[in-house]
Amino acid sequence: MLGKYPVLFPLLFQKKALDFLSIRNSNKKAAPTTGISTKAGIRMLKIIKHYFPHIGAAIKSKVGDARDQRGKKYSMEEAVLSVVVMFLLKEGSRNSYNQDRAETNFTRNIRRLLKIRLLHGDTFNDILANIPEDDLQRLKAAMVRLLISKKVFYPYLHNGRYIVAVDGTGTHGFDEDYSGSCLHKTSANGVVSYSQAVLEAKLVAPNGFCISLASVWLENNPDGKHDKQDCELSAFKRLAAKIKELYPRLPITIVGDALYANTPVMDLCVGYGWNYMLVLKEGVLKDLNEEIGLRPDKKTYVDKNGTLSWLGQLEWKSHRLSWIKWEDPSNRFSWLTNMEIKDARAGIKAQKAARLRWKIENEGFNTQKNLGYGMQHKYNRIDFNATKNYYQCMQIAHLIEQLALLSKQIRELFENGNTTIIKMSERLRNILVLVRIEFRDILEIVETKSRISFS
């Protein structure tokens, strides 16, 4: 069971501050308020309190602390939550976070809300450098398993399985290999550049959920002894093992692009008891593509949205496969799957599930790169282990935010376009800095029970 999660958003709906506040000073913008912010803040608070009432205990049990206990000033709970707060508030950098932390109201309000003291960015940076890289991933997985046990994602199952999208993305670029394990490439004029990339498995759903299940980094051997660089397919073997370790009985269907349409990936999925739907392009699995083109028994179904074609009883190596193709005025996609497609209804459902793969790019990587999280910002420039731990804290923050923003009550508020997620974060930071919040009315609102549902 997860430990106490202190509530981050009640300041948005402290009545007097929100109804009448319009404060400026030389360093900060106005603290704007709207009815939308008030309603959204209340719903955020209720969701966080409902799902994660005990995150402190989870941090204590999952995250190792190698510090000398005699000189320790801050708890590990305070360290981890300080980083999560930085990401939830969309600070964008440790420097911005430290500037807000230096404000009296900010630290006082967070202390009252979270029951923790915020660490200076340099302090938690040193701590993250020494936390074993798997510890925060295990904390994240414990949070996801709790949500699964509460059936949060149950309405989005496909044939009784969770849809898990797999894809990689670049996170940082460098002029030199600071860690000894960066990927590298040489340009036409001989200039060598270095980079870091991560391979992600995210639980995806049609309502917009894009929840990190597990992550592995693409990294070369630090001693430089390797015949070829690490790549997505090599990393997938490690990722698959990590998923199975963290979620041993979770029924899933892997969805991936054409890179994963190969025998080793199929073998891994079947060995772990997973289904898969993999993009099939021309030039990939040429013999199988040729057979599909020549088979006369393909079936077709046409509706107002597009045309579905499917074919069963395909064999590739030791795998029995089905083929699906979907065409509409804007798109044309084909997939291979180990699921039997019995009829058009099953085919339509399958192609909708397979197309959820794009959410890992849009709701996942794009959100974390361009909507305030600063995935590509170098929160640490000298320690790869710290970078990995910042990344896991970012995934935890994004998980919490999605639970709030994808609830029906909040999603409806954003659909009219009167505000944005970034603007909400800006308002939240301004109120934390500019307002000395009183909490009596807030506590009454928090304790009022209400139903939490997702679209």
C-alpha cells in the first residue's frame, strides 16, 4: 500500500485568495484566478488524496538511502517529493525551482500542504546521484500496480488485456561523452556528437492515459569495449524482462512500430505470455508480405469511417499470425498480430487498439518535452545515474497529473479552451509564491467524498 501523498493543489481553491486575488510585484506576474482553476484544483486534490494517501511510507520502503544517517537533515521522502514537486509545478529547471523555494510563502505553503521541507535543488541533485537507478522505478511501479488493483484502467482493456506501447526517444545531446556510455554518431564532415535515449513501455488508453510502466536506457559499455552500439531492439530484451519482473501477472498486448516486426520480438512476447500488434511495412518480412499480397482469401469490410481488410492462418517461423489493414481518406496502416481475427467486429476493435501506439509519442514524449516537464533539459550534466532518477521522478509526476486532468470533471473544463495545462501550472506557482494560504476551508473540501470517473 502506498504511503501518504501530501496534497499539492489546495491553494488553487482557497476561497478568499481565489475570489479576490490580483497581486503584482517586480519579480512575478499577476496571480490570475478563474472558476476553472478553482474547480480543477479541487478535483486534483481529491484524486491525489484518494489514490495515494500513503506515498511517504512507499518511498521509505522502496528507495534506498546510502547517506550517513548521523548528519542527515532531510528525509528521503522529502528529497523525492521535492523533485516530484519541481516537475508537477513545471519549473523547467533547478534554478527556477530554487528561486521559488527562496520565497517565504512558497516554502511555508508547501510545508503546510505536504508536511515536508523542500530541499535545495543542489541537495536533492546530490541525493539522486546516489539512489540506485531501479529504486525509483520500483516506486513508480508500485503506484501503477495500486491503480491497476483499483481498476482505474479496467474500462480500457482490449480482449482482457492492457495495451502497452513501446517506443524510444532521445532525451539529451552532448558535445562529449560525459558518462562514458553515451550513444554517438559521426557527421559527414567528421564531427562526433553524443546523445542519450530511453526506451519506454507505456500503458495507453483511448481517453489519453499514457502511463509509464517501465524504462530502460540505451547505453554503451562504459569501458568502450563493444562491437556495435546499443539499440532499441537490444534494449527491448531488457525492457521486456523489466516489465515481467515488475508486473509478473499483468495481461498485456504490446503495440510497436515496424522496427519490432521480427522473430526475436515475437518470441519474447509469446514467451512472456503476451499478445502483440506490430506495424507491417513494405520491405519488412518480405516473404510474409509477398504471401499476404498473393492470398486470395482476404476478407474486407467497409463502413463510413474506412475499409478494413484482414487475413488469418498466416505462418511465420513458429508463429501463427493474423494480418489487418485499415484504410481511410487520411491513413493506411497494416499490422501483424498473434490474435485470431474472427470477423469484422474483432478487426475493427483490433485496429483501434493498435493505433493507440501513437499516444506514446503524443501524450507521452511530446508532453514531457514541450509542455513544461523539460525532458530535454539537463537537470544534471555530470552524473548519468542522477539523470535516470530525474527521469523516473518525472514519470511519477506525469502519472499524478494524468489522474487529475483526465478525470471527467476536469477534462470538461479544458475542452472549451479557456485555459491550458501550462497556464494552470503558472497560476499555481504564482499563488504559492504570492499568497499566504489559510487551510481550514480547504480541509473541509478535501474531506468531502465524491465519485472519481474518467472519460
